[in-house]
Amino acid sequence: MAISDADFSVYLEELCEFLRIPSVSTDPKCASSVREAAEWVKSALKRAGFSRVERLETDGFPVVYAEWLEKPDRPTVLFYGHYDVQPPEPLHLWQSPAFEPVVRDGQLVARGVSDDKGQIFCHFKALERLFRKTGELPVNIKILIEGEEEIGSPSLAKFIESHRELLSADLLVVSDTPMFARNQPSVCTSLRGLVYFQIDVRTANSDLHSGQHGGAVPNAIQVLVEILSQLKDEKGRILIPGFYDDVIDYGLDQLNFDEAAYQDALGCTGLVGEEGYTALERRWYRPTLDINGIQGGYTGEGAKTVITCEAFAKLSCRLVANQDPLKVAKQVEAYLNSLAPAYASVTVQNLTAGHEAGAVRVDSDDVGVQAALKALESVWGVKPVLQGEGGSIPVLTTFQKLLGLSPVLMGLNLPEDKIHAPNEQFSLVNFKKGILVAETFYQAI
Ligand code: BES
Ligand code: ZN
């Protein structure tokens, strides 16, 4: 069962090799690296012992598919994960370069190490160890690793639709979420969905001198911030008509969570959110609207007296059950357009058009969830809890719709691992335990 130091140092070096490939799916300059990462996954799965491993093309980046189906009387597990990563920017905040993995204070640090390269690698190693020990696997396994998760999986639904037979399985397993806390393993039973927008405002055909024209002509930034200030009321409720219509009550959060410690750890001087809910409920079970970015006007050195004719912002909503992402997208667009004054042109684009992500809810009685709870408990020696999460894994609703599969969300990393941020990390303790958890899980199914 235990992993020897010699084996672990080999695993660590292999994972570092994977982490050195800058597979940033959103950045066109990284396209060849994204493909290189797919090749790396392919060879890692071959090395693990899979005889059938293929790179399959999609309309975007390829998926890597592997299978071992030698136990016709046993269930088939489909394991899903992603080899693409978020951009490393802002670079100057990294203590060491994002694609030069290093171990610091018991943490492996690199972009993608927790989200999701390190977590999928735990499963690869677990399966490799099972192959080594017995020459076979305890269950049938299909593996699907994609390269577009971090851009919303725009090509995957179509791929799944045309490969239903290939991907059919009894159980779906995903490790792309965190556990509840250090030394507190968990299985995640809900994720939020996502719709994402850009709003552009134009007020004149050119920027103008603020002395010559100020007071008479509209300013695009002013219009934009007036629109953005009408999205929530003072109680944190989102003002988009119909937005809450289909939201269901998830029930009260029962977990022990120290909001003051959470606030301190993040360096916040206060928390915000919808009145009447705890921080965990707001993060997991309530829908949100966020301004992700805003740009316009002069932001360079010194002062420039100017009235800006164009400005834009990026907005997104996290969605919960049973909000329909398409319906919400239309509501957001309609409301933003309705706020446009007659003297400005406002355009709203749905940047998730065609691949909006719905919320996911998992039944904790599910056999897969029960097996994950057992595996986590036996490796950590601590009774796992059930938790929600606020992030999104866009393709999961497609698995549900097209293959009838609900995911076992067996998170192996920690909430403090800084995914999507500078100095992303994966604790070596979690890395090692993650391999053992996956190994135990496949045996427990
Ligand atoms: N691993 C995350 C999802 C996640 C993060 C789940 C935190 C639970 C807690 C995933 O890789 C991710 O970041 N998804 C994106 C999807 C988006 C880019 C379409 C997200 O949630 O922002
Ligand atoms: Zn991510």
C-alpha cells in the first residue's frame, strides 16, 4: 500500500515534466504546448499500462482517451480530467517561474499543479501501481482527458455526442475540486454553473478634451459604471428580473466553518453577500454576479484630461440548480440592454454562447460517492464530510444529459492551493495521499 520514497521521487519528477509544458488553452501562443501536453498524457497512460491509448481530435484541442475493459462482469469507471491550465499572469507575483516546478515548504509549486495536472496524475499513478502489482485492474476503466476545460470545454459536448458508445460507463469520477480543509477530506456534492459576458459602451466617435466638451457630452466610463451600479441592491440581491425564479433551496450548510479565519486568511477586512446566508452558502448554494474586469479611458502615468468614448467590462454569473444557463443569459442581456441610456450605444455579448455551464448536484447515496468516502477515510484516517463548491466544470452537465452519468467529485487538493493565481501549489502530503486514495477507490468500487 505505502509508497516508497524511491517511487515517490520518480513520481515527483514525472509530474514536474508535465508541469513544464505551458498548456495554456486560452493563449493562442501556447497552442503547440497544449498539443504537447496531450502527447505527454498519452505516453504517461501508455507507461501506466494501458494498451489502448489514443489522441482523438475535436474541433479544438485533442482529447486523450485510454481504456482497459478486461473484466466484463465488473462495472466500468470513466475518469475525466483536463491537461490544460490557466494563464500564469501576473508573472511578477510568482516566487519562481510558473512553468519551472519547485518544491518549497512541502509544496510543489507550478501553474496547473493542483488544477488539474497533479490531481489527474494521482489517478494515473494509482492505476499504474495496480497494473504493476496484479497485472490487471480491479474494474474496467475509461479515461478521458481534455485540453479545453479552462476555456469552458467548447468542443467537448459535440465530441461526447459523437462518441457516446465509446464513453459509456457505469460511473464518472472527477478529481478537479478541493477537499474541505487540510486533514479534512470530503466529497463534493454540488458545483455551480457559469455564464460570462462582455458589455461594451460607446458614447461618441472619438475621445474628447474634457475642458472643451466636458459637461455636455456623455462619458462612456460614467455610463458603464452607472449600469454596473444597478446590478445588485444594498442587500446583495441581484436585480436582474427573473434571475432567482428557478433557484432551489439547497438546505442549510451544516459544516463547521470559521468565517473570521477565512476573512483573515484572504486579507479581507470584511465579507459581503446576500443577506441571510452564511459565507459557505453564498459560495456554494447561491447564484452570484461578478464584475471580472473593467477597462476604459486613461490609466497611464500622470494625468490626462479626457472624456472617453468607449469602455467595457467583463461580467459573469455563477449559477445554481435549477437555473437554466441559457434562460439566465437572456435575462442578463435583456436587463443590461434595458439600462442603456438613449445617448449611449451598449452592446452585450455572451462569451459562453453555445457552451454555457449548468450547475451540478450529486446524490450522496450514489455508490460512487460511498466508495469515495470509504477510500478517503481509509487513507486519511479521518471521517470525510460532504461539501458543496462554487466553481464550475462545464462539461459535467453534458455527461449527465448524454451518458446519464452523475460525477463522483473526489477532490484531492486543498482550498489554499491558489488555483488560477500566482504560486499555485499542491501539497506533497496530498499528492502522496491522493495516489493512495485513487488506488483504494478503484479497489473499493
Ligand atoms: N478546477 C476548477 C473548478 C473548481 C474550482 C471547482 C474551485 C471547485 C472549486 C476548474 O478547472 C475551473 O477553474 N473551471 C472554470 C471553468 C470556466 C473557465 C468555464 C471556473 O470555474 O471558473
Ligand atoms: Zn481551473
